[in-house]
Amino acid sequence: MAQSIQEPTFLILTALAGGPLHGYGVITEVTALSHGRLTLRAGTLYAALDRLATAGQVVADREEVVDGRLRRYYRLTDSGAEVLAEEADRLARNAAEATARLRARTSPTPRLATT
């Protein structure tokens, strides 16, 4: 079984599952995916992208120059998609178990008679 991944990594991979993005695009997508709970700083993002690239989960897709600045796009690899799918499945199983237990907790329980 694969080791679970941290939420920022999960969200970066999720952002890239939609197609190649440049750094600011990833930051914007992660913020949207987390409903504003997580805003990555550039240094954090690029360190994560370097780590994910070393692990073979993302690759640089292409580069372009915009307003005199280099913009590098990243894309998810098949290995990255597999890691993301495994983590999404693990989280879904955990959420289903938590939901089932919460439903059981709120079911009517017989009350003991008090004397």
C-alpha cells in the first residue's frame, strides 16, 4: 500500500490532473480547490514541484516567455496520476467510514428508564 501524501501535494497533483499549468496557475487552482484554506507560496510550490519531478510524478511540459519572463508549465505523469488516484481512493474510503460512523452515532438509541 502506498504511503499517504500531504494535502498540499494532493492538491498540486489534483490541479495538474486537469492539464498542464504554470506555477501561478497551480497556486490559483490549489487555492480554488481548497476553497481558500490553502494558498501556496512560490517557494513552497517550486520545492514541491522539484520533489514531484524527482519522484517522476510531474514533468516540465513546455516553456514560454510572457512579458519578458519565463513561464514553465508542468504536467502530471502517469505515475503522478496513479499516486493521485490511490490517495483519492484512500481518502474516499476514510470519508465513507467516517460518514457511516457518524450516521450510526446519530441513530436513535434506546433510552434507559430512570427511576
